[in-house]
Amino acid sequence: MLEIEEVPDLVNPLVIAAFEGWNDAAEAASSVVDHLMKVWNARVVGAIDPEEFYDFQVNRPSVGLDEHGFRKLTWPSTHVAVASPPDLDRDIILIRGIEPNMRWRQFTAELLAAVDELGGELVVTLGALLADTPHTRPIPVSGTATEPELIDRLNLEQSTYEGPTGIVGVVQDACVKLDVPAVSYWAAVPHYVAQPPCPKATLALLGQVEELLEVSIPLGDLPEEARAWERGVDELAEEDEDIADYVRSLEEARDTTDLPEASGEAIAREFERYLKRRGEDG
């Protein structure tokens, strides 16, 4: 059972969750929660008992040194943390973990019971997948929601995906059955640079979180890391003519697809976010 430390009553808490594994191409989604835990000074208040859900030959414990120089064994798990971001009139519950190897339904039930105990009002899951998208263009992010009101308000879609799913899909399904509002954002990572990290995709997901919360999130070194990542992929492509040709074909396909959307609401939202951040930094 996931036991939660005693926490003062949270204010209209929203949940943001991501899991390593099948749902997390280039670790783009889990890196978002890592970043939020750091910049929002989140406090871990509970963790799943890994014995029930993880195969330790697949997800092995790791040995390292603690802050005092003593050896420390860390087991794979899923952690629940709480944060009170500045300039935000609600608290945030952050869930960061690893897709379980077994007992997915029990795992999901324990997580959502903890969310209910903490008063979570909306569950936002983050994912990343490999796709035919060029690294030189903005990372596409698709969003779905479980309720018509959320779909309309956030300009999202109702998922029509059919096929294998990961723990993110299982959590979404459980939210529907428990009548818990849920949103899911997925970043499309260029499949030819699948190795982590992918800071450009992490930034794209953070942008969706900013838009949802209507607040600017400190980005730290992420913008420069994203630019460095793109320059590094440019250099790799230049060394292989076949890859360079392939990237150009992806760019042409993407630009043709995006032409009808080259103006309007999407650009306006991005410009508004830029002006807001510039005003806060000035």
C-alpha cells in the first residue's frame, strides 16, 4: 500500500505524472517532472513499494554514495511529491516513476487512491513517442482529454488511438472509470535521434503545461540545451548524406502539412507566452 505522509490540505491540487519506459521516448516526459520537482522545490511525500510491481532483473536497484559519502542502495520505484509553485493559486501533485513490470491494475489503483487522498482534481499525464518528425522544426505535441468540457476548453481531442498501450493509457482509463478528469499530452520525438535526452521535446511538453496552468515556468538551462541538441543533430546529419536527405524530406512534408496553420491561434498563443516571459525576466 502506498502510504502518504501527513500533508496540510492542498489548494485545488492538479496532478502531473510521467513514467520512464514505453511511454517516455528519449526520457522527454519524465524529464519534465524532474524539472518541475527541481524548480518548484517539490517534497516527496510517498513512494510505491517496488517489491510488488517491479522485476529487479529488468529494473535493477543501483548503488551510489549519499551526501555523507556512505554507500546507499536505491530501489526502482514511483514517487509522489507535492509543490506550491509561486504565482500559482493552486498546489501541484507530481508523480514520477517507472512503468511497472507487473500488477498494473493494482499499481494504478494505489496511485489514484493517493491522488484522491491528497485531493487531486485533475490528472495530467505526459508521454513521448518516436515519430517521423524533423529535429529542425518545433516538436509536435498532441493532447487528449477524457471529458467534453476539457476537450472544448483546452482545444484538445478525444483519443481515437487503437493498439498497444503503456501505463499512461492504463491510468487514463482508470481515471475515466473513477470519474476523475484527465488530460494527456504527448511529444513526438524524431525517431532517428531516439537516445536520451531530448531537451527540445521536454521544452515542448513544458510549454503545454505552462499553457494549461496559465503560468510561466522557470526553464533554467533547457533552452540552451535544446539549441545545443539541435546543433549536434545537425552536425551528425551533415556527416551522412542519406540522413541529410531524409531530414530534408521530413522538413518538406512537415512544412506542407503545417501551411494552413502558419497563422492564427497557435502563433498568437506562442507570442503571448514569449511576451509574458520577457516581462517577468525584465
